[in-house]
Amino acid sequence: MPVTILAPKAMRQDYGQADKQNISDDSDDADSSNGGAELDYAELAKADAEGHTHKRPRIAGGDFEIVTPGEVITDDPQWMRGHGTYVAAGTTSIISSVAGTITRTNKLLSVRPLRARYTPEVGDLVVGRIVEVQAKRWRVDVGATQLASLPLSAINLPGGILRKRTETDELQIRTFFAEGDLLVAEVQQLFQDGGAVLHTRSLKYGKLRNGMFVAVSGMGGGGGVVRSRRQVWTLEAASGGGPIDVVLGVNGYVWISKHVETPEGLVEKTSGITNLDESVSATMYSSQNDRIGPETMREIARIRGVVTALVDNGLRVDEDMVMRGYHEAVEMAMVSSVGADDIYLGGERGEQLAAVLTAV
Amino acid sequence: MASTQHALLSPAELAYLHAALSLTPPIRPDGRSPAQFRPLVAETGILPGTNGSARICFADGTEAIVGVKAEVERTRGGYEGEIVEGGGAEEVVTDVNDEEKKGESDWVEMTVEIPGLRDDDATTAFLGAMISEALLADGGFSRRLWINRRFHWKLYLDILLISPPLSYPLPLLSLTTHLALLATRLPRLKSEGDEDPFFDDDWAAARYLYPRNKKDGKTTARPPVTLLVMAVGNNIIFDPAKEELAVADVALAVSIGEDATTAATATGDDASLMMDVDSTTAAAAITSARNLRLLSIRTIDPPSRLTPSGVPNATNTAYGAATTQKQPEARTAEAEAVEGVWRAPRGGAKPLVMAALVHKVLEKGGIADEVLDALHAVDLG
């Protein structure tokens, strides 16, 4: 069956139950619901019957409460405002500035957004895509609110020669990176406004090829790539796939590619700084893929499926989860009707995979 | 016609995707089989203020809502005011021939809204044109809107894409429109003949625009569906995602309709009549043999043509090739394909591939059959 059509998920039933353990009780901010749209009809009807409007009840259970931008969280002055909140001038009420869940740390109130863009931090490993080429720098999309910049002076020149960047380099800036090119880089510096400056001055960084890109939302909602000890690793793929590199950018951009002998590997064989430079120039700015076998391609697609399944089901994406998910996916394919070549991990299969991973 | 904004992909990615999709069997980025669609969530009747509505949500997060509103409109060119009181009685013929029930294409008004795009944007206009073209191609649809010689229903279809266009939204919008039309109901006509139309207040008695069989609740005729099909090499791929479309050699929008084999069923009144009288025979005849009909084919300009080509290592100056290269030489180097280097496809589609595409859609038990079957199963509350 090529098409699977699912019925929509039912609305949460516990939503209508009023939570009396709220930070603010209902009478405190009864006026806050007057301005916005009221969506809970059952509650609205109840409120009508009682002759006054109620604040929208929050999800009970106390684990998390969802607020929307502009919603008054509390007007009790004992609370301090944290991230994702603001205090309007002349009042004491703390208002949410994002849609997300409330977290309380002692007397500090903050709202964790459900979806957020990546906030760069110095030292983060990111995967980015060139969107603009300027005279002396590139502008790179890293999924943040602003484009990051990669100065011409922050890349390794081919040939590995350490020298001043000349006008010739500026003229042929597109031979290094052109629009659309993917690269892995590190955040070197942050501007006051949150914009990032990247650098690729290491053999680990540079242009990406031989593989597939997938963007997952970073942070928020529990899913996405999290900062962890190792963001880049090589795994040995099942069914003759050979070694595969996985790069989990902290910004939620993921790169999965066939492992090619890295310059570091060559370093061990050769000696001397000049040889190293030669090997750098051999791979640095190529946009030509090596020969990749179908087995490798299949396994790369399977890993991509694992990553998207993890995100779709609100699980974190890190080395441990991806590896466990991958082994689980290989097992699942073994028992599948199609056989070991079955790499589809969407829809129900993704849920199945997530269920297995969370059960352990 | 260009398909939305093209996805920005690097030459290395494009080369990889193209290589993976050209394998037999192709390896799609999300692991689907070539004919597999993305799983979708569908529901109907979500907008209480409309005559029919539907919502479809793809697993990748793209979501569309379609609402259908109907109003009675006086038919232009109909004999307005010609019926004199009393004298008109003879003129009113109760049974009108099917041939006389003719619809016009301006009885359907369609608006497509895509977030981030202007209403008069070429993409939006083209999407709207493609969906309405499929609907109005054979005149069968507008004939359903015929009330009598003087009046007809005017149908307003509002097609809204709620999410940003993550992939080319044509199949999503078309499927949603299909479901909304299936769920569309029009008030039951109480008046007879050519008098001013007068309708039954009872919404429960309203007739479906596409009347359905009482026994199994299935419709006898169905609105058209437009499917997006693409080819890479010799592989034919259905429901391409954005990055797949970015390396397509050919992309086609194929509209198919289900021909009501017994043409009489095409009109609302007759079909409902048939349901009452000899539902068993008619329904059996129609459900057993689905008669698919090709309504239209549009080529979609695949975004792959606009992509930058990769630079082979041999001519890459950053790779160490000589910097001084003459332009003519560079051109000859571009002409020959190097493995692992992306080259934007040139030229038109091969006729054989086109024929194979269409055949694959229309063949018995093929994709169109299964898509229509799957849409059948959606609960039309």
C-alpha cells in the first residue's frame, strides 16, 4: 500500500481539568483571558454558567504548563523573571514572551520555548550552509536567528600555506565555498547581538561531501540535537556498508557521509608539516564525490531515518541514541517483510523504534 | 513553471542524491519505496461554517486546509424573467436531459493561499490553475452544480497551506481538495423545475455533491486527484520530497479522474435516483471496474535545472589545478560527465520516460488506484 492515511489524534482529555495548584489562582488574573481567544469550549460553558470568565486551565499534573506569548504567568511580586519572560513597564506581572513550558528554579520563573532557534556559543561544532558570498567573508546559515559569518581569514587555504590573504584569494572566493555549499565549522566568537563568527582552521573542519544532510530542529520539546561529549564519530555500518561518519551539529544540522581516510590518518603515515599540507589540499575544497557503493548509501539513508524518527518522537539526538537506534533499526529490518534492505523508518515504524529505545 | 523556491543544495549533495535515486531500486533519502507516499493524517468536516472541508497533514509537517462554500447564483444567459405567471407552467419541463445540464467553468472559484507568497505569485497562480484545470477539464464537475435552467450553485474553494511550503505542495493541496469535495454537501432542493430554487432547511437531508452509495457509503464518481511524479534516470518516483525534486530529470503533475462508466451517474439527481432504484446493479458495476481517466498532464520545471554544477577535481583551482585556464577549455570539461560531480540536467524529457510515467500512474492496480482506495477509506463525517 503506497499511501497510509491515519486518523487525527484525539485531543487530550485531561486538558479541561482545572489545576488549582497553579502559581496564580484563577481569581488573580481573570482578566487575562478577556483579550485572547478562548479555545476550551467546555470550560467556557462552565464559566458562562457561573457568570464570569475563567482563566484557561493549564495542563494538570504539575510536570509542565504551557504558556503562550503575552500570557500572564503570575503577578505575584515574589517571583523573579527568567528567560522567556518579561515584565511590562509599571506592573509587577510576569508575562511569557515565548510559547513554551514554565520551569521554576527556586523563585526564578522562566519559560522554555517549545521551538527555538539555535543560540550559538563559542566552541560549538556546527554544520552550516553558505547562503551568501561577500568580498571577504561568507554568510552561513546555521539555523540561528542571524546568519553566521565566516571570514576568508578563518579558513585553511589550499596548499596549507600560512600567508596573508591576498586580493587573488578574494577574487576567487567562490572556489573555496560557493552558495549552497555545506561545511562543518566551529563557533569562534560571538557578537553582542548573538551573531556568530565561524572558523574552519582545523583539519576536522571544512567542506562536506560524500553524504546526505538532514536538518532537525535543535532543542525545545525534548527532541533535537543536544550538546554532548562527542558530536562527530565514525561507525561501522551493518550489511557491508563500511565506515560512515556522522556529524551532529549542535545547531541541529546533521551530516551523514561515507567515511573517507581523513588527513589525520595520512598524517600518521607521512611525516613533516609539508606533506600534511599537501594532503590537506587534496580534499579540502573538492565538490566531487568519491565512488559510493549502494550498500553504503542504504546505510546512510537508514541512519538518516533513525535521526528523523528520533526527532519526530521527541527524543534527544546524540551519539548514544543514534547508535542504539541504528542497531535497533537494523534488527527491525531483519524481521521486516521486505528484508534487510528495508530502510523505511517513517510513520508507525518510527514510533515503534522510539518505543523500543525508550523502553530500555 | 518553476516549482516554488528551489532548495539550496551543494553540488556534492546533489550528486549524491542523484546517484542514490538512480540506483535500481532507488534509495530515497527517507527510505521510502519508489511508489510510497509520505504517511498523512486526514480528516474532514473540520470547519462548521462551510459546505465541506478537509484537512491533511503530512508527516513532514506540511499541512493544508480546504473549505468549500456554495451559494446560489443566477445563470447568465438563462431565460431570466421570461416565465410569465401562469404561462410558464407548460414550459417547465420536469425531466431535463443530461445533455441540457451544462456547467460553466466560472461556476467554480478557487483561491490558493501559500504562506510567504503573494496571491499573484506565479507559483500560487500556477498551483491554482493546475487544480482547477483538473476539476473542470471534462465539464463533469460543473454539471453537478446545475440547479435548473435559471440557477446554479457557485462554488468557492479556499485552499490554504498552513505550514511553510517545505515541499512542492501540489499533491497535498490536490488531495485535500479531493477530500473536501467528497465531504461537500448541498441543501436538498425542494422546488421543482425552473422556478426559483427553494431548499430544505434540514442540514441532515442535504445531498452530497458526490452522491454515495447507501449500502457501503462509497461514492460512485469521485473528484480528480493530481499526483506529482518525477523521474531520475530510469526510476519513477512518486510524491517526491523537496530534496528529491531538486535532482529530478523530469517532474510531471498528472491529474486523474474517475470516469463514471455509466455516464448517467455523473449528475447528482440521477445518481441519487439510481441509488434508490437499482443500487445493487449500478454500484456493483462501478466499484468492480474503476475507469481511470487522464485529465491533464503538466510538466513541472524541475528546480534541478537551476542548480550550479559541481567542479571536477581536475579543473578545481582550489584543488591544485593550474589557475590559468582558458574559457573554451573549461567549457569542454563541463560537457563531459565526471562521476561524482553534479551536472544540471539539460534538454527535455525522453518520450519513453514520459510514457512510462503516465502508464505507471494509470495502470490497473497502479498508484492512482491505490491512492483513490486509500482516500475512500477516510471517514467523511
